Amino acid sequence: MDYVAGYAVALDLTSRNIQTEAKAKGLPWTVAKGFDTSCPIGSFLEKDQVDPQDVTLVCAVNGQVRQRGNTKDMLFPVSVLISHISHKMSLSPADVILTGTPSGVGPVKPGDFIEISLEGVSRASFSVGEDA
């Protein structure tokens, strides 16, 4: 995968109350994806620091692990996902692709402390903003 520069851990949050309201009105609910702290991204890692087909992703909220999954359990390899996406849209240097989430999605509230990691490789943490 010569076209991949590297990897980072990220968390794609959705404001369910905003999403539910938009859906009820028949409006696009992409607005539920755009609020402060809605998509934190960790530090960039050179591609030789991560095996994209065998890395464990962890998400903990207030010190309690809510999600843990390994990329080897994904339905499609990262290379297949990139190929599929690149046939639908142009990809450019510095584009970010988020591939989904392990089971365990659940509510968070303003002030919750979230830690996300590529286990043993990279970690990022943040507090949930007021708009979540």
C-alpha cells in the first residue's frame, strides 16, 4: 500500500439527539456529525509503525473500556476499503478515512473523559464538549 502515508487513531462521534431531531423533520442528519470534539484524531504515525491488518483499537470512557476490537476482524481489509473508496471519489494526500467502530457504541455526556488508542502504539484523550 504505497499510497498510504500513515495511520492515526480517531473517534467519529454522533450527537444522537441532533440526529433524531433531523431525521424526524426529514432533514439530512450530517449536522449530528459536526460539533466541538466530534472527531478527535490522534497523532500521525508513519505506516511502518502500524500493521493495519492486526492492530487493536480501544475506547474507554471515564476509565471504563467500552470498545475493543482488532482490525483483523474487519469485514474487508484496509486495502480493499481504500480501493473501493478511490473508485467512488478522489483521494488526496492528507485525506482521512475512518473505517468503522467495534461493538460497544454508547452514550457519552459533556465532561466525560475519553481515551482512544491503537493499543501499544498510539493514544489520544479528550473531554466531551457541551454540544455532544
